Amino acid sequence: MAIPPLTLICKLLWLLFSQICYATDTITQDQQLSDDGSTLVSNGGTFELGFFNPGSSNNRYVGIWYKKISIKTVVWVANRDNPIVRHNSSKLVIRQEGNLVLLSNNNQSLLWTTNVTKKASSSSPIVQLLDTGNLVIKDGINEESVFLWQSFDHPCDTLLSGMKLGWDLRTGLNRRLTSWKSWDDPSSGDIVWEVVIGNNPELVMWKSKVDYFRTGPYTGNMFSGVYAPRNNPLYNWKFVSNKDEVYFQYTLSNSFVVSIIVLNQTLNLRQRLTWIPDTKTWTVYQSLPLDSCDVYNTCGPNGNCIIAGSPICQCLDGFKPKSPQQWNAMDWRQGCVRSEEWSCGVKNKDGFQRLASMKLPNTTFSWVNESITLEECRAKCLENCSCTAYSNLDTRGGGSGCSIWVGELVDMRDVKSGQDLYVRIATSDPDGKHERQKKVILVVAITVSLVLVMLLAFCVYMIKKKYKGKTEIRMSIEQKDQGGQEDLELPFFDLATIITATNNFSINNKLGEGGFGPVYKGLLVDEQEIAIKRLSRSSGQGLKEFRNEVILCAKLQHRNLVKVLGYCIEGEEKMLVYEYMPNKSLDLILFNSVESKFLDWPMRFNILNAIARGLLYLHHDSRLRIIHRDLKASNILLDNDMNPKISDFGLARLCGSDQVEGSTSIIAGTHGYMAPEYAIDGLFSIKSDVFSFGVLLLEIVSGKKNKGLTYQDHDHNLIGHAWRLWKEGTPEQLIDACLANSCSIYEVARCVQISLLCLQHHPDDRPNMTSVVVMLSSENVIPEPKELGFLIRRVSNEREQSSNRQSSSINEVTMSLLNAR
Ligand SMILES: *[C@@H]1O[C@H](CO)[C@@H](O)[C@H](O)[C@H]1NC(C)=O
Ligand SMILES: *[C@@H]1O[C@H](CO)[C@@H](O)[C@H](O)[C@H]1NC(C)=O
Ligand SMILES: *[C@@H]1O[C@H](CO)[C@@H](O)[C@H](O)[C@H]1NC(C)=O
Ligand SMILES: *[C@@H]1O[C@H](CO)[C@@H](O)[C@H](O)[C@H]1NC(C)=O
Ligand SMILES: *[C@@H]1O[C@H](CO)[C@@H](O)[C@H](O)[C@H]1NC(C)=O
Ligand SMILES: *[C@@H]1O[C@H](CO)[C@@H](O)[C@H](O)[C@H]1NC(C)=O
Ligand SMILES: *[C@@H]1O[C@H](CO)[C@@H](O)[C@H](O)[C@H]1NC(C)=O
């Protein structure tokens, strides 16, 4: 009676088994994998093979993806260029001769085949999905022999651990990565990443078949252009180059880490992504190309790209721009030519210049010999008049081998992983002597300047001594600074001097009125012109505190800040003395229909960049953090060369609110420039300045005031108008009509987008000035601005005037919720 239950159990077990193990990892002769939801799952459960639709596409493909990762990450596609267009009984079958084929329409169409010519020796070849992600065809179940075919030899856009990227020279097989066309179309896109073989192999990224990025040749430790330390915790990599094979390969250090190299077709990057299980996201570990210097031939022939340089392209020593005009306009493609007459083999006209930390140039026209030394290499180069440079082939152990370039040197940069490159120029100095001479010159220069400085210091000391004895006009103020004692002098002007200079604050001398009081022009007895700000507020500050604040402001020195010359305190009067700027303030030119015509786009772009740099200095680079609080066009003064200088900075501190960030009952700002949190709650921070900068940016681009502007079809102010145009994809319509010819649509669109970021309602959503400066000066992708919720709507009959008011009167500012479109 025990037997029936046993058979039942067996039956049950079998049922269970067949259910669980339905997910097998092999396809044999008498099986097939149909498009009915069935898949192959690798032995350890890491990878899965089956039919899928990429993104929202209706096309169907056979692919391999990670089974355990919640974001479907397809690492390989079989029929990438030949999709199954309609669901129609498609299946994967292994044929007798050893080919895996994808059939659809009841065997009628062959969509994809492994196309193996090597015949299987046994009559029953099988297909197996290995736990490495490799799909292989083997002779039989138990055969551990060579694979008849493997998917690792036919990569798509992803390089998995253990895969080889490169050449098998014996068979001519080139394994290379090709990006997807788009996120929902796996067919071959235009980014290719491969090993280029030649005298000196390297990895190259092509974009639409044009060179886009090269790693530089392998120098034994690294590629000369990519800093990639081998001993990192995530993976190990190697580059093998011998007569049979040339390839790059990496292996993960831990089997539980998931990390891949993938070509990103939207960003045109080769990225290393690592899966973070906790957050269930892929994070980017490394991206190539890294910066604009990595982009192929950015600086043209014989140009050197220095990412920290300004500009980034510089000619090699001994070279000059081929076309200085284009070069200065930042069009570097023409590159550089020798600046001195060079004659092959002529004494004093032929030599080498050593350049350190260089990414080696394009190796297509180079020649190598592994067994000769650097000295012999140099001799070889001197022998041949077409030789332009040489270097070691391998940098390990002090360097060995020889690499020689003929023709122009293309695609060099300054890089950490780089090496010494010896470039041929007209010089009598062999590199060593040259260096030594340089050192001697340096030492002499330092000694001489030290002596000079000491002499000067002595003179100053003597003069000071003399001056002090005679008069007390100059006050010496001691100031504690970072633990040290600093002795600073700032000219003190007495009230009588100022009254004379300003003709007793005559209305004729009045230049304007800012948030903290009127400004007068003054003329000192010695004919020097000055600007005097008469601070209207009597703050609770004592004399000493005020003086200290003035000194702090005087210390702020930047090309784009108006210089503080001195101060005056007497009774209730407190005054600041500035350098006088003969040109007008920005608003008078920008908003004047005649004069604004002379302010073309390059000038405006220069102005807004300079303002950004000045503000960056106030916010981050100076020792104090200064919040301007009243940044506006009338506070930007222009010098004779139309360079802008920010004025009125630091007044918020001088007027008694010395917090870095905080709230205040006194609102000193100007309608139309004030950030919402400042206008309503009196909260100010560097981000409220960023907001004002955003407004200023729009005004400079459009040539219109944020205030007092009417648009016929809506009653938005300038911000609302800009937002609407940007949403509609036509930000260029914002530009001042008189700019139409001089402007770059691309720069204008960028400026508008940056300003919208600065105008975000929430301070945290606004970038800081560091990012703004970077965004203005680079071509990086900038984030999309979020919906601008609150906008200060135009309020009729408002005067363009600064206000110093108590926050109790906030209802002066009309806030309205604006629905963009
Ligand atoms: C599938 O293929 C069969 C045979 O070729 C054809 O008759 C049928 O119309 C196809 N079905 C679809 C949905 O295309
Ligand atoms: C398709 O081929 C398989 C074997 O490869 C065969 O069993 C099946 O009958 C064929 N189907 C049709 C409709 O020909
Ligand atoms: C198979 O390979 C041969 C040559 O290697 C080629 O001519 C043929 O077109 C290929 N067939 C398919 C279906 O890819
Ligand atoms: C190097 O320069 C040659 C000649 O200009 C060009 O054909 C080749 O594509 C370049 N190589 C790389 C890796 O960019
Ligand atoms: C490329 O990068 C973008 C932005 O990070 C991302 O959304 C996209 O999925 C990436 N594509 C691939 C193929 O990794
Ligand atoms: C390298 O140079 C050595 C010495 O000059 C020479 O014997 C050898 O043949 C050269 N090798 C190659 C590959 O040119
Ligand atoms: C110089 O080198 C180039 C490239 O290796 C070669 O084609 C040329 O013949 C050499 N010229 C002489 C004079 O050796």
C-alpha cells in the first residue's frame, strides 16, 4: 500500500521540477525557444535570455539582460539590425550543422543566424547561456571544448566583465562596441568604440565614422591620455598586444558587484556604470571623453589642450598660431606652426623641446622600436628630416623603447597620466641644458625681486614715518585677521574736504540714488574725481565697527568691483568714497533706445560674464561672504572699455546687518530685482542675489526693464515673457531687436535658460554663482528650469526706484500665481 503514495510524490516532484526548471540554460536539438514568455536563465541566475520590446517600440528582439536587476538592462541583442516586426510565431532554433537561427512566420523568414562556418563535430550541438552573460554554442552537453560560436565575440553596446574588446589577428575578428540608435532602437548607432591597430595600438571612439576621442597609446601602465589606475577596488583591467591578439579587457574584483561599460548614444559617452542595489540605480563611475580637451584634435595640429588654461588651447613651445585671427576668436582648428625658421640638421636650428605630462599625439604616422633607448631614439629622429617628435614607448621602470612621429602632431593635451614628449623645434639647447638655464634664470629673478621688495618696503617705511609725524589725516587701523595682526591704512576724508569736493552736496553733483542713500560726484583739490555715497541710515553701529566694515570692503578687490578709496565719519554722517567711473551705469545705456544700439551681443555677453565673475568673487572667493542685496542695472558701472564694475556692494553690512544669511526687518532692494523670499519674508541669502542676477541677465539680453513693460497679449513682466518664450522653444525672440545681426542664437538661448534657473522660486533650486559662471563659459548640458510658479507681475504706475522700507509694507508688491500656458 506504500507504493501509490510514492508514485504520487514522484509525480508531484516531477511536476514541480518541470515548473521550476522550466527556466533552463540550454537549447538542444529537439527544443526551441519560442516567443511565448519562455526564457533561458544562466546557471547562477545572473543573466536571462528571451524576447523583448525595447522601450516603447513595437519591434521585438532576442536579447540578454540582467535577471536580478529591477531596471531592465539589456546587455546584448541578437537581431539588432533585423527586428521581428510583428509577433508571429518567432523562435530560436539550433540547427544540426551548429547554427543558432531566429525564425519567424512559421519558418518562412530567417531573421538572424550565427552563421558559423566551422562544422560541429558531433551531431548534437547545443546552445548555452553562461553565468558570465556569454551565449555559446558547444559541440555537446558535456563538452568543455572550444566554443563553436560565442556572443562575446559579437558585442553590442555593452562590455561585460571578461569580454575582450579588440582584435584576434589570427582570424581577423574585430570585437567592437556600437551604440544603440536610440533608447528604444537597438540597431547600430553612430558611436563606435574599438581598438585601432597600427604601430602603436590605442582605443578610439568614433562618432559617425569621424575621430571623436582616443585614449592615446598604451604606455605599459596606462593609456597616455586616460588616467585610470589599475589598482582600484572595483575592477582590474589589462591591455594585451602581441602578434596574435590586441585587446582590452576588465574583470570585476567582486562577483557580487555589477558594473558594465556601455556606450551612451544620447550623451556620446563611453560610461562605466555600477549598479547600486540600495537605491536601485546605475551610477556613472567614469565617463569618456571627460572634458573638451579629450575631444579629438580640439586644438588643431601642434596645439596643446590644457583644461585649466584660459583659453584651453595653447601652442606648443616654439610654435605660434597658424592663423592668429582665428586662434584668438577661439577657432583653433588651424593649429600652430613653428615660430622660428627650422632647418633640418643645421646646428642651432635643430633640436628638441621636452614637454612633460603629455597625451601622445595620433599614432597613425608613427614608428616604434621596443628595443632601443631614448638616446638612440633621439638620434634616429635627428637622422630623418620628416621626424617631428619622439618619446619612450613604455614608461615603466624609467622608460624604454622608442616611438617616433612624422608629420604634424595632432591631438595632444596636458594630462596626469601623460609622459615626456620631445618635440623638434629650432633651438640650440638640447633639452637638458635648456632646463638648467631656465632654473638659473629663475633663481636670479627671485633674488633680484627679493632685493627690490626689501628696498621698496624700506622706502615705504621711511615715508610712513615722515607722514605720521606731520599730520593725522591718515588713520592707522588695526584689524584682527585670522589670528594675525594686520596694520591697514585706509584714507580718511574729513567732512570739510567732502563738502568742498561736492560743493556742499549740491544737487548738480548728485549722480543718483541707491538703496542706501544718494551718490555725489566730488572733485578733490588735487583734481582727482571721486564718487561719494552718503549713507542715509543711521545704524546702531559704533564708529569702530563701521570703520572695520569699511576696511573689509576696501579689501575686496576685483576687476569687476568698483574700488573703495576711503571713508568719512562725522557725527551722524557716514560716507564712503569710491573711484569715480566716468562712463554711465548700465541701465542708462541698456534702456536707451539710441545708445543700446552700440551695445552689440559680444559686448553684452562680455558684460554679463564679468558681472557673474564679480558676484562670484563677492559670494565665494573673497574672505568674507558678501551678499549684495541690491544688484541691478543701475548698480553696474561701465569703464572706458565698457567693462562692468559692480558698485554698492557691502552696503548691507555697513548698514548694520552683518549676518551672512538671515532675515531682516529692513528691506533694501529694488522692485523687479527682489527674490520672492526676500520681498515677502525679508529672507536674504546669496541665492537672492542669484535671483537678481537672473533678472539682470534677462534685461541685458532683451534690452528691456523687468519693470514697466507691457506685452499686448498678456500682462506678464519680463520674467513671465521669457518663461513663455522658452516654453514655446523660441527664447531667441527675447533678444533686443538691434542685436539680431551680432548675436549667437546658441549663446542667447543658453543665457535665457541660465537666467530662468536663477529665477527659480525656491532658493535651493537656483544655482550658485560658481555654477552660473561655469554654465556661462562652457558648453556643458545645463539643467532644465522648473516651472516658474510665482512671478512678480507688473504693477502699473510703479516708479523705478529703490526702496528702503519696513517689511510691514510688503503688500506693495503684488504677487500672483501665473500659469505658464
Ligand atoms: C503570421 O504568419 C502567417 C503565415 O505566414 C500568416 O498567415 C499570418 O497572417 C501572420 N499573422 C500576422 C499577425 O502577421
Ligand atoms: C518549422 O520547423 C520545425 C523544425 O525546425 C518543424 O518541426 C515545423 O513543423 C516547421 N513548421 C512549419 C510550419 O513548417
Ligand atoms: C554568412 O556569412 C557569409 C560569409 O561569411 C556571408 O556571405 C553571408 O551573407 C552570411 N549570411 C548571413 C545570413 O548573414
Ligand atoms: C590619425 O590621423 C589620421 C590621419 O589624419 C586619421 O586618418 C586617423 O583617423 C587618426 N587616428 C585616430 C585614432 O584618430
Ligand atoms: C545615457 O544617459 C542618459 C542620461 O544620463 C540616460 O538617461 C540614458 O539612459 C543613458 N543611455 C544609456 C544607453 O545608458
Ligand atoms: C630595433 O632596433 C634595433 C637596433 O637598432 C634593431 O636591431 C631592430 O631590428 C629594430 N627592430 C625593429 C622592429 O625595427
Ligand atoms: C623618414 O621616415 C619616414 C617614415 O618612417 C620614411 O618614410 C622615410 O623614408 C624616412 N626618410 C629617411 C630619409 O630615412
